[in-house]
Amino acid sequence: MLGRLPLDEQLDGLRAVLSRNEILTDVLTRAATLELPGWYVTAGCLFQTVWNVVTDRDPTHGIRDYDLFYFDDGDLSWEAEDAVITAGRTVFAGLPAEVEIRNEARVHLWYEQKFGVPCPPHGSTEAAIDSFAATTCCLGVRLQPDGGWRVYAPHGLSDVFDLVLRPNSALAPREVYEAKAARWKDTWPELTVLPWPR
């Protein structure tokens, strides 16, 4: 089991597993051309690819979209973010999947209205990834200029490989975690879903 290997071997395993999702590797390659500050491809497209490979499903099974986060606090206007989204439409044209681009420096401007709890401004893309509803979701990958992969995994990779969904109460409310967990458990019944802390 990959989840029981030393971290350096887990990182090699992660790259090998994620590379089986050709849409994901295409997204990573194209995303690099945008040269966005602090960018990562993150969230479901990563851990769900792992879940699919570990459970012998098609690597793209159940993946709704591909999240591309970046961090630009120099211009917090919607217009600036929309210009990046528009540029992304051109870069990702022809992909058989949706790529959702978000400036994580702007999240605090809309988060409370959407989720019902205030969100302090994030200081980086990594800080935004830290706030996902489950620790298993806290994962980001980007291509380095030399072709290497930069992996951000603040909670490690063992839960991802072992199909364990663990709540993260850093920001997201309990109902967000439970709704996502229920949806994912329907698609990947092999998941072990740990309860929200009491």
C-alpha cells in the first residue's frame, strides 16, 4: 500500500498515479503556460484520481472539474480575476473537462455569503489549500520550470492513498464537510469517512 511507504516513495507514487489521468497532466502542462503567481492544480481532481486508480476505476471517474488556484493580492477586483479566467478559456480550449480558475487572494470577499461563515484573507495559495473541508483534500500540484513537480500536502499523503476522509475544521463548516463526504461516499463507497469532531 502506497500509504505505508516513506514520504519520498509516496511522492514518486503520487506522480505515477496522477500521471495516469491524461486530462490532469494536460491541465498541469497548460496551466504552467499562464505563469500565474503561486498557482496549483488542487482539490478533487487530485485526490479523486488517486481514489480511482487505487480502486481500479478509470482515472477520470467522478471528477467534476479541475481546480486551478493562484494568488494575486495586487488587484482584488473581480475584473482582474475575470481577465485570468478569460485567458484560461483560451489555454484550456478543447479539453474534455471544465477548469475552474480562482484567485485565492479574493476568497474572503465572497466566502461568507456562500458558506455562512467569515473567512479571513488568505496569505497564500497554500493557506487557502489548508482551509479545505477535509484534510484529504489539502493537496496541490504544479509544474516547475524544470519540469519537476511541486507538491503541497500539509497533512501528508497516507490518507489520500488509504481512502480515508478526515474532517478539517480550520474554516469550512460541518455541513460542508458532511455534504461532500456523503456525495463522495456515493461515488467511491470504499471510502472511510471519519466523523466531524464533537
